Amino acid sequence: TSSLWATRVCFAQQQMLERPSATLHDRIVTFDDQVSTKLESMDRASRTCVLLEIAVHFNFYREVSSSKDAIDKARAVSGLHVEMSGALGKRTKFQQEQVAQVCGRCACLLPPLQLLLGTLKDETAHHFLQLVLRASGTEATAVCPPFPAPSHLPANIPLEDDTLLPAVQYDSAPAWTLSALDQTLVLALCIDVRNTNPKHGLTAEEMMPYVACVLGQGHAWAITTMALLTRCRLEAERSRTSVRAMLQLQSLADDYTRTDPPVTQRLTFAFALALPPAWRRLRELGRRYMALGVPRDALPIFERLELWNDLIECHQALQQDGRAEELVRQRLAVEPTPLLWCVLGDLTRNEEHYLTAWSLSKSRSARAMRSLGYKLLREGERGTEHGRVPTETYRRCIDAFEKCLTLNGLQSDVWFSLGCAAMRIDDHAIASRAFRRRVDLEPEDFESWSNLANALLRLGHKPRAFLALKEAIRAEYENWKVWENLCAVAIDVGAFNDVIFSFNRIFDLKKSFGDHEILNLVVRAVNENLLDFDNQPCSNFAPALRALIDRLPSVTVTDYRVWLAAAHFLSATGDAKRAQDFRRNAYRDARAASGWEKAQSSLLGVLKCAEEVVKGMKQLSCLVLIFFNSIPCFWLNRLNLCDLERFSSACHIFICTSHQVTTPPIHSLLRLHCPRHRQRQGQCQAHAALTARRGLCLAPCLRCHRCGPARDPRGTRRPAGVIVLSPAGLCVSVCV
């Protein structure tokens, strides 16, 4: 139909441009909508092809959800069933035992015909099958295109590695025979796997079976080319296969210069695949040369294609900045264009060149304003690094970016830079608008989702910020910083279940934890049975919180107050013994800090932990002796002792210190709680019992206005600590 060919022409024109065009995007969407209204009148094969073409268009413009919907519809129409499974196999040459390998399994729409298609190896029999399919009402050219000669298909470069096999060798290889249409759909499903999963090595492993399935068929030139190109992109990131990927790209680029197969065979299914044009494939080859560290081989490719930005990077990698500028000036003398003036501005970092390009283009060069905005943004960042925020520079930067986006609103990187510049001057309205548009174009960019959440928080939209951070988590599941941000916002909106889950992810990723404030809030919500943002009682989260707290000993706790928060929850649930263990951990961590006795805040933290230990011992009916031998008398004389006196009178406590103290409140406190003063003749019962069991003399281990220095029988000073005694004088535990 006319609409179908119109959208094909527009998309072919879009692929010839370096950046997405908003005008062509609108036209393609309009024509696709017109074609979609006529799907019901098409046969099954044609509907599948049209839906795959629509999916390719959406995928090009990064509209992942719409692309996935189109692929799902195409799979439903074709009846193809694809699932990932496992099979025993070998991956290396020296592997002795077979291990589980991922593989794909397909169920075809027409099994008998597909099986027959796989057995036909000559053009006469293949033509007969086309007649059979046409008689059955199926579009023959869609299901089985003209059979190409094997020499006309792109060459499959073998893998020459001393360890890896060319392909996974399965013990029982899954056998299937797919039509050309089904192979096209399998490649579309492979792209869908990449779009809907994070950039990870496991994603590449999941995509490879789809490619292997298609490479074993060899029905159409465009399908085989696209399968080889997809394999190149997957193997380029691996050291053992990167060379094969580069050689395969070179071979695919050379295929465009060949005269066979004819154009009719080359175009079969070409529109239903994301097959790039020749110049994009050559650029990809040049960039692969750059990634492998051979920019000299990439230089002639970029010169022939006049890709000035890549050409500049090549000259810079070769330390030939002067040569790049000379080449651009020579081209300007022949034919001055806005693009060349922009490239010269990139080389010389002269703002006037961008303004010249803007004027020469009659205010139509988005490249000029984009480059000017980037230059101003870099200047602003340099000023910010030196401690000053150049507000005027950022304002000009925002103005340049907005002019650029007015001409072409599909530039996702410009939207991101606009949002960053707006955040620098606290213009959160512009920042939220920019990052919202950025995530529309790049839904997998977790940094944009996080920045959008930050801007929404500054505007007071906490629920929307919470949802934005959940999208950031979906895009970057293995980043503990994003989990911490989600945790901080989730506690504000009352999503306590998400907070607990975030804590578990932080435990898994970071292996340490120190956010005592949020943990205290969660413990309070569960203990008081508050309502969360879904109006559900928080007591439902008690088992999950208990499981989280049980994991605390397995991670590094960086703040002693985390132990205290966990102890409060355990005390509320009736686990007094475990709670007391956590209090001792808190006291130990508080005293482990270097110089805690020299800072008033740290010293008060130690006293607080000791108070918590005493409260726990009070529940266990124990007597406590607390030694503060390392506390300087300077701090003891200046402390406000109201809390200390209340703490010492909470239960039976002996507070002892090895320093001379003259302040009256401490003087009376030590006198009140000194065993030697309470029982002047002989030792107290607790001291006698402990002496008999430990061989220590505790009575002289006091120092107030009457007691002597702290000594043990060997004549050394006794270390500070907490000694817990039962009412009978038995030693329960020692916290040093």
C-alpha cells in the first residue's frame, strides 16, 4: 500500500541521517498508524512482516515498550513459540565434562512445511513448495523467499582461538527448521531481550542462542547479515572474540561492494530488520578499530565518510591536533558549511565559530547550539570546581540547549545536559522537565531517573520521586547507591516494605550498613504498628524486619547506633537475650572509635551504649560495674552529669574511674557508688565472689578523692570495661 511504502521511504531517509529527526519521526508514526488500521485485511505472513517493521521503527527511536508490544503481536500472529532452556554441552576445547549451557527452543507455525523446507536444497523443489504455500493461502515470498546460492550469503568468519570452540557443542542439540519469516521474528526477539534487560554479561549470553538459531538456517541475505552483525556486537566486548568481531565487521562492510546476490534478494526482509545502511556499518567498523587501539586504520574510513567528530578523535589519539584543524580549514576554504564551522569550534574552543555556524544556517543548525551549550556547560563546571557557581554561564548554556531542542527534540543527550545545567542553578522546574523528556527517550538511563527524582524532591513531589527511583532501580539493579536513594525516599512516603527490601539489597551489594536513622524509623513503625502508604499495618512487616536484623552480624556495621535500633526491635518482640547481645556490640563499636574519650559527642555515645547495656541487665536482674579508666578528668569535670546521675540510679551500678576528679557532682557520685566507701571494712560481697573466681582485686581499682590508683595484682593498670555481675556476685559477662 502507499502508506507502507511511504513509511519505508521515510525510515530509509532517517537512517541516512546522523541523528534522529523529529519531523521524520512524526511522519513515520503517522504512516504506521495508517498501516495498522489495515492489518486485518492482510494475510498472516504480511501482518507479521508489517508488525516487525513497526517494531523496528519504535526500536530506532528508543520507544522500548511500544517496540515490545509490536513484537508480541507479531509473535501472536505468526504462532511462533520461543523459549530459553538448558542442555549439556561444551564451550572450550579442553573441557572434559559437559556442563549446562543455555539454548533456545522453537515451535514453528507449520511444522510439516517447515521440515520440508529444511530438506529442499535446489531451486526447483523450492519453487514447488512456493506453489503449495500459495495454494494454501499463505504468502509464499514471506515464508520462503527465493532460495539464494550459498556463495551469495555473507561469509561466516571462523573463530581462531586456542581455548574457545567456534560454537557451543551440545550433547543433544535442539533441532529446528525455521522459515525466513520466523528467523526474522527470532532476531526481533533477540533485540527485545537486549532492550528489556540490563547491560550485563548474562544478557549477552541470553541473546546468543537466538543468533545461533538463525545462523544455522541461511535462507536470506539480509537475515544472515543481521545475525552476523548482532553476533559481532555481542562478541566485541569479550577479549577472546573481539578480533573475530572486527574481522566479521570488515567482511560485512566489503559485502556492499559485491554485485551478488542481486538487489531483489538483498531487499528480502530488509525492512523488517534493523539492518543499518552502508555508512553506518563502516562507521561501526571504524569505531571498533578505535576501541582496539588502532586509530590509524580508522582514519581513512572517517575521512571518506566525512565524519568530522570521529575524525577529530582519531587525530587526537594520534596526537595530531594541528593536522585535524588544518584539514577543516582547507575544507572551509572550498565550501564553508555550518557543520565545518562547528567542527572548527570544537578544535579551537572558540565560541565565535559556533555563532558563525548559527548565523550561516539562518538559525537552523541544531549542531551549532548544541556545541555552544556543551562548551558553556564545561566552563560552568570548571567554575563550580573552583568553589563558585557561574550562574550567568549556566543561563546562557540553558538558552543554547533550548534553542537546539526546539529544532530537534529527539536529542536525548542534550536533554540530559539541559537538566544538569538547570540543577546547578537550582532551577528544578526546568530540570524535572528535561529529565522527564530524557527518560522518555532513554528509559534505561538510571542516572536520568535518579536526577528526575532529585528534582521532584526539591519541588516537593515525594510520591512521584519515589516512583522515579523505582524506575532507576529497574534500570540499574546492582548499584547500591540507587538503593540507598530509594530507601531514603521510601521512608518519607511510608513505603516501609520497600525500605526493608532496599536494606537487604544494600547488604548484598555493599556488605556494610550504617543508616541507623532510617532503621530506627522502621523499627518504630513496626513496634507502634503504624500504617504505611497503602494503609496497611506495619506489623505485617515484622517477619521481614526480623529476617533483616538477623543478617546484621553477617555485614560490617559502620555505626553503633544500628545495633541499638535492632536491640529496640528485639526487645519489643521479647527476645531479650539477643537484644542484649546487640547492645554489647553497640558498646564495643562505640569504644572502638579512635579518640572517643577526647570528644564529648563520642564520650556521650559510649555512655548511652552503657546505659542501654544496664537497661538490658536490669531486665535480667544483674548488677553492673562500669570502669571508665581512660576518660580524661578534663572531660569528666566539664560534662553535664544529669543524664549520668539518672543512668547510675536506674539500677545497682558501680561507676569507677582511674582519674582524679574534683568536680562536686562527680565527687559525690563516685563516693556514693564506690564499693570501698560503701563498705569500708573488707571487700563487698560481689568483690569477694569475683576475686575468688577471677583472681583480681577490684577494691583498689578505684580512684576518687580517697581511693588509690587502679592496679591489678601484677601492678598494671586495669583496662576500662563493663563487668556485669549477678546479684549473687557471679560474673555474667565482660565488655571491654
